[in-house]
Amino acid sequence: MNRYPLWKYVLVVAVIAAGCLYALPNLFGQDPALQISSASGGAPTADVRERISEQLSADGIRVQGQELTDDHLLLRLGSAEAQVRAADELALALGGDYTVALNLAPATPDWLQGVGGQPMYLGLDLRGGVHFLMDVDVEAVLDQTMTGYRDEFRRQLREADIRYRDASVEGTTVRLAFADEQARDAARSTLSPDYLDLGFDAGSSDDDRPLLTATLSEEKQREVRNAAVEQNMTTLRNRVNELGVAEPVIQRQGLSRIVVQLPGVQDTARAKEIIGATATLEFRMVDSANFPYRGDEDDPVPPGSERYPERGGGYVLLEREVIITGEAITDASSGIDTQNGQPQVNIRLSGSGGSVMNRTTADRVGDHMAVLFKETQIEPRRVDGEVVRRQVETEEVINIARIQEQLGSRFRISGLESSREARNLALLLRAGSLAAPMQIVEERTIGPSLGQENINQGLAAVVAGFLLVVVFMAVYYKVFGIIANAALLANLILIVAVLSLLQATLTLPGIAGIVLTVGMAVDANVLIYERIREELRGGSSTQQAIEAGYGKAFSTIADANVTTLIAAVVLFAFGSGPVKGFAVTLSIGIVSSMFTAILGTRAVVNLIYGGRRGARLAI
């Protein structure tokens, strides 16, 4: 007699029931939404929420629902058009103190969310996600490069005790002016062996001052531009990895643009905050003769100094020369100062950066050093009745500290407002600094309309493949074919459920993996059923045929599926992007098909025929 113990029936029913439960959220879709959070990372206050409601009411935009968390306020809207319009109006009304980001919010009921039910993510080629087009300011990196050469020339000339009158940058040329030709020739002998990338030429200025010019070659300029874009791409990849985004797309477009696609991102405000940030750090010495600074914004600045606002209010004068920038930082982690309990960022510098910091602070113990934070943001403005976005650079001093001792490759930044700010700053620094400034020239959250054709075609392929297999199995294997079809349906449900539980991203290649699984899933049943028919033709009884069919076909089924699973694992290990999506769905389909095709169908066959000795099998 072919009978299963009770626990096996319970296991099959429980797995399929769980699969149905966790596949269910995918039927409810997503709502266009806005996610609003303060610049410091918290949710809007009650007064700000009231302003938001009044603004949307005045603009005739109806909010279908709202959710408040510690981090943000989520507003659900009725359409994508209302979403975009509301985003522009609120960004203009709230200003730079708040981040207004487009979002797609799952419409899953609360009771289903309470048991962990979430829809699976859909890739950008299907539906959902964030798209950024970043423009890299490649000319700025050339300016930074030449400024670095100029500062290094100054340092080396001082160390060699060679006096110069002026050092300036004009495009891709550094101009050094001297009092006499002897000093110029000495400078050329000192500098030219160390800077092979530059062409040095001697001459004279309009006022007959001896000049030494150092010009960057065209080939080196192209290398600098390309290196800047490549480094920015690497930095963006590191930042995306920090965000934990599945199957991101980061690729170069043209000479100076980078496309960033983040499929399945729900917290788009967080993504915009990290991906769109062009924050950089500069470490500079404070103008000791004018510290603390008592002047106002419009007062004249002493020569050799620059005025910057402090985060806590007021202004401070900093020396023009930059000690190091964020490029010298190799690691950064957030923590808490054990002495005062305030958030801090612990920083480790590269060898060259640590040497510069060590050399600079050796003679400045007792003076103050400042950390200048620069960030490029896009702010909305109303021009001729329309909301337009313009690039604005903000600069502020986030920390001023007295140098207690000569610094090396390890030190810390304190004076931050919150632990969240410390974490975000550490993330940016740890992921790598940008070689050149970038701005977001295009940003969109991709909704249902863009990938609807791919969705329809993908679903049509799955349905067509499923129906063809169902018809063939039902006609050819009769009752046993219907049992295999039920197992195939359960297999599809389990695939969707596992993708949802893993919060994996389904792409068009992933749908191809599901279609392939539909065809492969019944292979096991075909092998089993053909073995049963052979046993029946050989004179075996009904129960013996069933037992032999499932028992003797198992090794063949296992061999076939294991080899396919190995191929899927290799694809996942060595592939990228869409290839990984195909490998994931194929792997899940193989494992779930073995469960449904072997254990699931055997349970149903045992229920129908297990207690009937002389029954005739409809196969």
C-alpha cells in the first residue's frame, strides 16, 4: 500500500499554504507616493505636516493616505501626474530643509504586512525603481589637478629655499613668476624631474618678470578626464553596495555622464541622499590672527584667507591652502565620543595623506584646524510660473578643533548634529570621494507605464507556456496529468512566494527563467509517469507500479536537476545584472519543482490510489 505518514501531508499542505500567503501581496500593486524627510533624517514636525496639507489642498491635490514613521512622512497619491506635481510644489514650499522624493508604496493590506508579506521587487525593465543620470564636471577635475600642482610647487620651492613672486593657474597651465632668471632656472631644475606629465617652458611676462610655465599635455588631460569618470563610477558602485540595492545598473553614457538605475528601491529619499550627494571634505587651518571671527558677512576678508559659515551659526576665516581632501581618506566609521557622548567619525588616511597631515600639523600644534564640508544640491525655484531646478553649492564648517599633538594617519571628526549624520558622512567617506563634482541632470521613479509592454509580454509568455503544458499533460496523462498540472501551478506560486520573501528583484530575464522552469518542471513527472507505464506493461500491480515509478526515476530526476542547478549557480557567480536575475529564478524554480513534482504529486497519488489494490490507473 502506498501511504504517506501524516506529517508529510501536513508538510505539503503547509508549504503550499505558506506559498499562497506570501505570493498574495503581489496582487495588490503599488501606489504613487511622496516620501518627505528633514535634512537631518527625521520625519516632518506637526507644524510642517500641517503646512504640507494646506499646500496640497490649495493646489487641488488629493492625498489618498499617509503614513508617519520616525524617519519620514509617506503620502499616497492617486496618479503619477499628481505625484510629480505635488513633488514640485512641496519642494518649492519646504525649501532645502526637507527632501521630497518620488516613491512607489506597496498597497499590501496591514494584516498581510503584519505577517511579513511584501511584494517582490520589479526591475526597471518591468516596473519600479529609481533612475539617475549624473553629469560629471570633468573640467573641474582639471582645475583641481592644476591647483594641486600649484600648491605642490609652492611647497617644494619653499623647501628648496627658492623665492618666487607669484604662482597662479590659467586653464591647464601653472604660471610661476620670479624676481630673476637665476631663481627661475633653479626652480626648473628642481621641479621638472619630478613632474614628467608637465611641459616646462621658460619665458617672461609683460612686465619682463622671468616666468616658468608648466602645461598639462592633451594626452594627460584625456587621461585625467577618463580617470575622473571611472573613479566616480567606482564610488557610485561602492555607495550602491552600502545601500544594499539588488541588481543595480551603473554604466557610462558618453564622455561625461553616468547612468544609475536602482531597481526595487523603496526608500528613494535615502537613495537620493546618498547617490546624489557630491559631498567633499577639506581640511584647512584656521586664520589664527582672526579667531574667533567677530565680523559680518559683508566685512572685507584679510588677504590669504576665505570666509565660510559655521554650522552652529556665525563665520570663520580659513587659510586658502587645503591640507588634504576627502580623496586621502581610506576608511571612515561612525561612533560615539566616550568623553561627551557626542557622535563622531573616526578617519584613517592613506600613506601620502597621513604624511601631509603629519608634516602640516608638526609646526602648528596649538593652532586650530577646521573641517570644511561642501555639498552640491539641486534646489527648486519658480520661474515664469513654472518650477525649475538649479544647482546650488553649499559650504559650511562642521568642525573646528585645536591641534593637541602632531596628527598622523588616524584622527576623528566631532561636532556633528546627530548619529544619523555621522553614519551618512562616514558612509560617503568610506565609499570613496568623488574625483569630480557631479549633478543629477535627470531623476525619475519609473512607474507602471514605462515597462507595461514588457510586463504584458512576459506574463503572456508565462501564461502561454503554462497553458500549453497543462493541455498536453491533461490529454496525454489524463488524471495523472491533472495532478502534474496542479503541482506546476503550486510551483509557480512557490517561485513568486520565495522571490517575495527574499525581496529579490524580478527582471525580464527573470521571467525568462520562470518560463524555462515551467517547461522543465513537468520533466520529472514525465519520467515518473513513463516509468509507471512501463511497470504496468511489465505486469506489475498498481501499487508496485506507483512505488517503482517514483522510486526508480528519482536518481535520474536528481541528476538532471542538480546539473542544471550547478549551471545556474555558475551563472549567478560569474554573471552580473540581468544574468543574475535569470540564475536566481531558475535556481528557485528547480528546487521548488523537485518538491512539487516528487513529494507533492506523490502525496496526491497516494490519497487517490494508495488504498485501492485493484484500481486501474488513469495514466
